[in-house]
Amino acid sequence: MIKARWGKPFSVILIILSALCIITTLVIDAAGMTLSYRGHALIAGIVGLAAGFYFLPVSEARHIKIINVLFLIPMVGTFAVTVIIPFLMGIFYSTTDWDGIKFENFVGFENYINMFKEPDYLYSFGITFLFTVVNMALVNFFAFALALLCTSNSKVTGFCRAAFFIPNLIGGIVLGYVWQFIFNKVFILAAPPSMLTNANLALVAILIVSTWQYSGYIMMIYITGLQTIPKDVIEASGIDGASWWRQLFKIKIPMIANTFTVCTFLTLVNSFKQFDLNIALTNGAPQRVIDGRAVYATEFLALNIYKTAITKHDYAIAQTKAILFFVILAVISITQVVISKRNEVEI
């Protein structure tokens, strides 16, 4: 056991040496040098750095804070490696002529200017916003209606909850191909031709499947909110002569305003970044002609970005679109939450 008077110098030296070990290892790796022990040195540096901070003689309160930070480091590091660093690299690549492997020239904001010259990208913007607004309204309406049904005094509420939630358990790709078969082989018998071949009805088809899939998940959140309402409040209003509709609009909805905030946020994000169902059900088809140029009628923004990178092999433009996609989604989501929170206070 290290004596107290030597504890601090030892910990400081261990921290410094460990930090130097980590920095040296990263420099060696960045320089492209192939040293077999660099992985072991990096791990030793990380462990030594953690041990140095752990054994650093400080007050008990500060020691607890250090331990909390040490436990957070693995998660923060993982988040940085998988999200923060790739996002920053994406911003950098959006200013180059990146081909997915390397880049040769910096182009500045040229990619951001060129992407707005693509008619299919501008159309994807409009159709994505339209789908998001309509899908948000439909999913929340049906989810709340199902939640009211499942919280009623009925013997089949348990079965209804399971039945309505099951579609959400099916993956979007599988669900898209299943409904593609239904639209092309089943519904066509009653009303040919298939909805998926009509530029206007194809979007309606996606809305039907998306609402059917996601309403059960949002329903469970609404059920949780409705169950938090005190029963004595509902009973007292009934004694005072309040009708079911008056209880709904004057008591239930105002008391679960925070639940509406969560549900609208989730449906907004899910609708705006819709991809798997879009690619499996229509893959952007069919085409429509706008200003003499054919565009895909149901190609949402996420699918447009995917096709730009994978089909057109234009990774720089695709990365630029992805950055703007993130910024727009973040701004819209934050704005929606702020407005909803403000309405909660007013209610």
C-alpha cells in the first residue's frame, strides 16, 4: 500500500505517463506505422489513466465524483466513436469531392449549392414534409383512440393491447414486402390497378402501412399516460354530471399533455426519417413528371440520400444531404418540443 504522502505524486506521475502512452500510440497509428504492441500500449495507457485518477488522494466527495466519471467514460467514449467523431468527419467530407474512399480536392460549399439544383432532391423535401405532417396526425389520432379503447372497462382490453402492438414488432423491410404483396395481389382484386402503380395513391399506401405499424407502439405510451390520471377525479366529474366527451377534453387530455409531447416527438422523428418501409414497399416508385423531368413520387429524403450514395456513387453529395437532413430534423424536433412544453404550461 502506497503511503499517503507518496500517494499524490505517484498518481500524478501515473496519469502523466498514461496520457503520454495514449498520445504516442495515437500518433503512431495516425502515422501509419505498424507496431504490433501499439494496441496493448493503448489499453495499458487507458487502464493506467483510470487507475491514476482512482487512487488520487482527494476528499471523499470528490473521489465519488471521480468514480462516477470513470464509469461514464466507456459510454461517453463509445458515443463519441460511433456518433460524434463520424458526424464531424461527415461535415468535413461534405466540403470535399469524397468518393467513399478518399478525396482529392476541397470544394467548400459547392456540394451544398449543387444538391439544391437536383429536382428529385427538392421533390423529396416536399413529399417528406407532407408525409410527416399527415402521418403524425394519423398515428396520434388512431393511437389515442386505441388507448381509450384499451383503457375502457372491457374484458378484451388485454387481447386488444397485444393485437394492436404486434405490428410494431415486425421489421419495416419484412412489413414492406408483405404489404407490397397485399396491395399487388389482394387489394387489386377489388379495385385494380394496384395503388402502388399510381403516383398519388402510392403515398396513401405508405401512410396506411406506417399508421398500421406504428399506432400500436404510440398507443402503449398513451395508455401509460391515461392510467396516471387519478380515478377519483374522473369519478368526481361523473358525479357532477360531466359527460364522457367533457371528461375527455376537460380532464383527460389536459392531464396527459406531457404524454402528447412525447408521442408527437416520436412520431415526428420516425416519420421524417422513414426509410425501411419506403424502400421495401415502393423503393420510391412510381415516377411522375414535374417541369419536364421525371422524379420518383414516393422517394423520401432518407431514401434519396441512400440512392445518391449507393446508386449514383456520389458520396460527397450524399454526405452533404445527410448533414442537412440532421440539421433540419434537429431544428424541427426541438421546435416541436419547445412549443408542446409551452402548451403544457398553458394547459
